[in-house]
Amino acid sequence: MYPQEFLPTYHSIKEGATVKKANLVEYNNKPDSLFFDDGVRSIDFILVYEDEDKEFERRHTFQRRKKRREYFEGCLMKMGLELEATPSVHNDNLIYVKVHVPWDVQCTYAEVLHIKVPIEINVNSSRPSMWNVFNCITKYFKPSEELIKNETDFFTAPFEKERQDCFQIVKKDQFFTPSMRSRMAYYILCRAPYEIRGNIKKFGITKLLGGGVYKAAYPPHDCRFNVRSTDESCPNERFLLYNEWAHPKNFYKIQPLDLIRKYYGEKIGIYFAWLGFYTGMLAIAAVVGLGCFIYGYQIQETSTWSKEVCDPNIGGKIVMCPQCDLCNYWILNSTCDTSKKLIIFDNFGTLVFAVFMSVWVTVFLEFWKRYQAELEYEWDTVEFLEQEEPPRPEYEAKCIYERINSVTGVKEKVPFSFCGRCFRLSIGIGTVLFWIMLILVSIVAIIVYRLAVFFSLSIKLKNPSNHTTLEPIKEYVTPQMATSVTAGLISFVVIMILNMLYERVAIWITDFELPRTRTDYENSLTLKMFLFQFVNYYSSCFYIAFVKGKIVGHPGQPVYLLGKYRNEECDPGGCLIELTTQLAIIMGGKAIWNNIQEVLLPWVKNLIFRYCTRSTPEKVEPPRWEQDFELQPFTKLGLFYEYLEMVIQFGFVTLFVASFPLAPVLALMNNLFEIRVDAWKITTQFRRVVPEKAQDIGAWQPILQGIAILAVATNAMIIAFTSDMIPRLVYYWSFSVYEGHTNHSMSGFINSSLSFFNTSDFSDSTISDEIERPRNITICRYRDFRFPPGHPREYQHNMQYWHVIAAKMAFIIVVEHIAYLTKFILSYVIPDVPYTIKEQIKREKYLTQVILHETTLKLVTKRLKPVVEEMSSHMEANKENELELSEY
């Protein structure tokens, strides 16, 4: 807890008192200046409002806004800030208020915010690295060291106003960086009152922005992104970031994380550090996945069971049973192309790759923790003190009930009682569950669509009367493939629509729940959004992988959905190719849509905004703060959506990678583009972000760990239940010998995996008058392991079925245990914090304490020296007097 003068309402002005106004000065025609009109005081924050005196409509609303604004600015000046207003160059109605944080206020709030500042140069910081021998190569992948110089490493300590002599203060106006001063200014702006009504005090710039009192509030960029500033004192950090980071030409270069953190703050810096680390690790997975894909492509022509499907004497003579009530018989070799494509993804290499990915995801998370620990040390967030967060303005505005704080024992006001809180949480949970049910309903609708389209295409593609019109596409399109592609596209469109709608619903629910602090708000929203997105994006993939084709019965007794729609069956090759198609469409479509949206939307919005706000012809170049106002605001949830996009992609890469080895390749290509798009967007199209402190990626870390644990189970079950890997292995090692082969062989697998059905056993419900089936076919085949007709246990599962089931369960148990044991061992062996970093942290802490102690002793000695000299001189004088008296 801080003294009373740090509380947000301490410096409020009494009702009726005279309010001091900001000085109004004209623009001095210095577009690159970041100072007040006097050229001395720096601009640390910008407030923009519309001059209501020039409007004649809605006078009552404008007067209330003007009164609040003047009171707010008066309180800011009473709290120590200095303000200066300047009219807009392009729009006569706009006024820009420049905010400066003086030195004394900087010292006060640096202590409040626990900002760490240098106390002494760390001469032991740089240690020779074993990787320095590769500098001749790696230098081409690093930003220019001539432009972006390495920062001097200091021992740091939290700033204390009473111990300024302990810190390396050379120039007071440059001691705190612009991002630090922006943090201080924003902290004050969020706590300054704007209205007092009796005992009710309203405060915070957020509420004023929402109420239209101000149109914008932001820290200024230091220069234009593509032109250096003419001001010699300007560091041109934005220009450097664009040329060495955000420009597309730098896609192969390492990110300048220290400069990103210095300019945008630790919260933005840690996001780009995580994204860059994730992309680098994806390169390893992409190489292995690409090798697996190439291996599958090479063996597609030599695969024994694929050859049997395409062989006219084997697959060409196998008549397959109708897969729906309106379908006709079909020949197995009509799926020849599909079987060849399937072998690309359903091969032994896929099994190896799935095991590799279970290890990769663990290594990624463990090494990220180590890298994160290094960043915490380098960025001075190791002992990041989470000061008690102030309540959000929206929370305090609703505080009407009193309760005793369980920690302090002091009475405090809360917005709702215990019952009210339970009611709000119940409404929130109920709404989330409703939307999840809505997703499930959409999945059922897509399933019905699949059935309807499959029925229709089966009739048209297999009906002899349509032979001429459909001949051009009949060779390349099967009912299963056409259904999978169109259903995948529809699923993608439904996902994006529900996503846009639910974003608004989730924000409304979280606002309704009224979390107390900003952290509580973000954690609550993160949980809701990810839970919804998890169901939204992954539900269709889970359906294809684990539901479709699993409960279909047999041709004489099929299973019906809702008693009307016959359940879908998989292609004779399995549902894996459909899952692969679904993943490719969703991943590819999502990546293309998001990147187009991220590039075009801010650029188009800025064009429209500039056109609408410029009411006068452009005569002079506008000042820096006015150019920034014409950019898009970076919302508080902007970074949240970037994390969400990448975590959803991480789920696709890990959860279903056994069916799509190219997923890491697509993710890598997308991320190389994503890093530069995000960098370009935040540097050129958005106002400067208010810097925020952050120690790690927050709630996303446990979410990633949860996905990693789930990925082991999903990939094991995909290989066991979705692919034909286990049935093929069981046949190869067990049943191939029983069927007359002298050695283990895959020959005869297709015949072994297809059961026999007597067409006379079709039930009346499966026979339709709308389709005429040949009467000369007495036996058809279907994909299952059942006894043939005429057997005492006809159409019941045979022994091979139970062998396969046992093998599948054994495979899942063994693979999961091996994978989880490997994950546990790796997590134990790889420490979260490197040993060298631990030693450096301990040494820095010790040396910092020594330096502070020695500096304090010197300061005390310096201050006590005159007193000691005075006391010694006084004692000598007394001694001389005593000697003189003794002589007498």
C-alpha cells in the first residue's frame, strides 16, 4: 500500500473551485519536434479532443464533456503534470493536449511503479560464447550492429526517490526512457478524477475515451517510420525498427528484441520473442515433416495394398456394397487415386513423425522456459514485483455494497453481493455453454449436409445416364472427396462467422461479470475465448478423426442418425485422407484470411480515417502527434488476438499432425510472414503502444502445456483408429501367414480387410425405388472384419476384428506411456532456468547489494563529514579551554 498522496483521488479539486486550464499555443512548424513549444519539455503523452464550442447541436452533451475535460486536466496539473494545447493543422475542430511529466513527478512514480534503473556498469556481463566461431555466417542473419548498437549492461535496482545519488543519473531529462515516462503518464491518467458528485468520485482516461470526452490518448512515436527525424536529439528508434525488423526484406533476420522491448515495452517484446522462438523450433519439425511427406510420395506407387486397389484383376473385380440407401454398387478400383494419395500420409513414416512430434513439443516448451528465463534476466523482470493492481474504472463505478477485506480487515466497497456474484458467474457460464452447444448444432448440420451431398453425388457419378456429362470430372472426383472438400469449406466459413460473433459475446460476458483488475479481466476473457475457439476450430477435425465411420453397422443393418439419416462411412482407405483435407483447408484458409485481414484492414481504415478527418487542404506538414492520430489505435485486446491465433495454430500442428505431416511446413511459412506482418502493422499502421511490464506469456503457458499433453493422446488415437496402420501391421505379422503366404507379406490385405455380404439380406429400409440396382450381383463387399453369410455367426465380428482392437488398445497404451515418460524425463532433465543464469542472478543480486551499501556509506560519510569536523573542532576548542583553566 502506498501513502495517501499516491491514491488516484488525492489531488482532486473541490466542487466550485477554479480550474486551471492548459495553455493554448499555435503550431510552431516543426513537424519532427517531440517537445513543448519552448523546445525544452518533452512530450510524454498526447490527448485529443474535439472543440465543442464550434458545434451548435447537442449543446447539453458537449457542455458536460467540456466540464469533465477541464476538471480532468485541472486535476492532472494539480498532480504535477504539465499540459500544453495546440490546434490541429488539418482539422479546425481538433485540439491536441501535450502532456509532460516533470522530473520530480518522474521520481515519485518511478518508485511507485518499481522501475529498475542503472546503478553501475556490469563489466562481467559479456562472456565468450562457443557460437562466436560462426559469426562469419550468422552476422548476415542479424540486424546491422552499426545501426542497432548493443546496449551497455548495468547492475540495476528499483528506483528510490530518497537515494538518487545511488543511481547513474547523468542527464535528468534522459535518465528515464520515453517508454518509462509514457508508463508513468498513463498511470496518472488512469487515476486522475474527472467528476465529483458528493461522495462519488469518477476517474480514469479509459472512461473519458468511452464517453467521447477525448477522441484518443496515446504516447507519440519518435519519428516517421520511413524517414529519419531532423531533430538531432531523436533516437529514430521507429525508423530503425522498420528498416531492420518490420520491412519484408528482413524476413530471414533475427529480431532486434532489445530494441523492441525498449520501444514498445516488455509485454510486446515477450510476444515477439515467443513467436520467433516458436517459428525457429517449427523449422526442425517442418524439415522432419517434409521428409516424411517425401517418403510417402515416393512409396505411393510401390505400396502393395494401393496396387491391389488399382489392379483391374483385384480391385477391378471387387464389387462394393452401396454406402447409402440411395447409392448403387461400385467397383473398388474407382478409388485408385484416393488410395495413392492416402499412402502419402498413411505410412510408417507418419508413425515415426507422430512420436517425434510428441518429443518436439516437450522440448519446445522446456527450452522456451529456459529462453524466457534468459530474457527475464536481461530485461530485469526476474524479481518483477506485481504491485497491487488498482480496480478497473468499470468495477469501481458499480461499487455500492460494503464488505470487510479478508486481507487488510478494512471495509471496502464491492459492486455486488455474494448472491449477485454467483448470479453473474452463472449467466456467464450458461452463455458460454449455450454457444458451445450452438457449435455442436452446426457440426450436426454439417454432418447432415455431408450425408445429403454424398447421397446426391453417389447417384449422379455412378448413374449410367450421367456418364457422358460427368465423364470429364468422374475420373478425378469421387463422392467422398467432393463431400470432404465442400464440407471443409463450409465448415471453415461457419467457423469464421461464429468466431466473429462469439468475440463480441465473450467480451460482453466478461464485462457483465465485472472482474476487479485488468489481469483478472484478461484471464477470464482468455479462458472463455480459448474454450470456444477450441471447440469451434477442432470439433470438425475430432468428428472426422474419431466419430465418422466408426458406428455404421453393416449393409444389412445400418445405423441411422435421428432415425432418418444413415451414418456416414469412410472411404475404403479410411477417414485419414478426409481429416488431411479438412486440416489443409482450415489451416490454409485461416492463414490466408488472417494475413489479408491484418494487412489490408488497418491500411484501408487509415486511408478512410485520414480522408474523413482532414477538413482543410494540406498546406504544411502536420506535427508528429497529429500524424500519429491518423493511425489506428492498438486496443488492449490486440495482443490477445495475436496470441490466440498462434495458439490455435499450435493446436493444429500438434493435435492432428499424425494425419498431416505438412502442418509444421504450412505453419512455418505462415509464421515467417506473420512476424513481419505483425511488425509492419504495429510499426507503420498503429499508434505507439503504451508500454507494459510483463515477465512471461501469462495464461497462455498452461494452455500450451495442456495442448501438448492432449496431443499425445490424439495422435496415438488417430494412428490407432483413423488410419489403417494397425490393421496392416496385424495382417502383416499375424494373418498373412495364415492365408497361404510363406513369408510375412502385405499381399492379400485388401481382400482380408473387406467382408462379404449377401445382397438378398438387404433390409427393406435400405432398398429405395429411386435407384435401380443390378439384380445379377449376389455378393458385395464392405469394409469391416465380420463373418461371411452362411456362417453360424454371420455378420458378427470375427477373430481378426478382436485382434485388431487389442492391437489398437495396446498401441495407444504403449505409445502414450512411452511419450508421457519421455516428456517427464525431459521436463526433469531440462531445468527451467539455465545454471549460468542462476549464477548470474545470484552474483548480480550480491553485487547490487554491495554497491548500494557502499554508495549509502559514502553518502552517509559525505553528509556526516561536516558534522564530524565541526564536532572535532568543537572538542579541540574545549580541550584548549580546559588546558588554559588548568594552568591557572
